Amino acid sequence: MAVKGTMEKMKMSDGAEIGVYRVQAQGTRRGGLVLIQEIFGVTDHIKELCDGYAADGYEVLAPALYDREHPNFQASYSPEDIQVAIKLARAEHPFDLSIKDTQVCIDDLKKRGHVFITGYCYGGSVTWAAAARCTGLSAASGYYGGNIPQMIDLQPKCPTILHFGEKDHGIPMEAVRKVEA
């Protein structure tokens, strides 16, 4: 039977309660993992990724970072929804709040051992910033974080790896080369 998590409310540092998808580790616990959403929210795809990591032995938290502005936000990949999600990520939701919320998730998992972070798209950028600004992380792995080139001056405090797509039209290779340097 497949591992399935549940949505629960978690109190953040500013007193707000946001949704968090939590999945308990199966078998021997290997650590905690904060999985940061794409711009589309905590979608079924993100939940499936969380469930997969839990099956591999990680207790996983995926915070619904946009809950203050748009509770339970989930966008599709339609051009219209993509524009709504971009506006939310760039104009409505403060990026620094995502970092603070990520720290709360790290602190929750840290009580039970090592904590890692991964994120995709918007979450890749949050992962990069969290590796530099949050405490308690053992390692970070970010995927196609489009805002990372604007944050290249940040210095991660934990081992960090970044993944970019050579044919990704959203993140030009010139920007990736700046990050690599």
C-alpha cells in the first residue's frame, strides 16, 4: 500500500496557521525533509513526491506557503493559471515569509534528527535562500530555481547542490553560468 500524508495546520513564527502536508517516514527513519512547492502550490504532484520520499524513510513536510494570501491554492499548468501563480509568487506573497515558514518546518523536524531541504521552481529558489539563511539544515538540493541568479551572493551554510535544465527556457544558461561561477 502506498504511503499517504495528510494536510494539517501548523503555526508559523508570525502566529499565522498555514497548511502543511505531512508524511511520516516508513521503515527506519533516515531524517526529515522539507519539500518546497513549485509556484503552483501544494499540488497532487508535490504530495506524490512527498509520499515517495516518505516511502524511502524520510518524514516530510511540504508547507502551503501561499495560504495567507490564497488558502489551499493549487494552480494547473494552463497559461492562465501560470500567470496567476507567477503574480502570486512575485507580487503578492513576500519571499522572506517563505524563508521564515521554512525555518518553522525545519525546527519541527530537527527535534527528531537530521533535516534536509529540496524544492522545485519557486521552491528551488526558496531552497537556495534557506540553505544560506536558515539554521538546522544538513543538506540542500534545489531544482530549477529561477530566482537563484539574483541571489548568487548568498553563501549556503550546508552542503548544497543545484539542478538546472540546459533546455529550460525560463532560466537562460547565461544565468546558470553565473551561479556556477
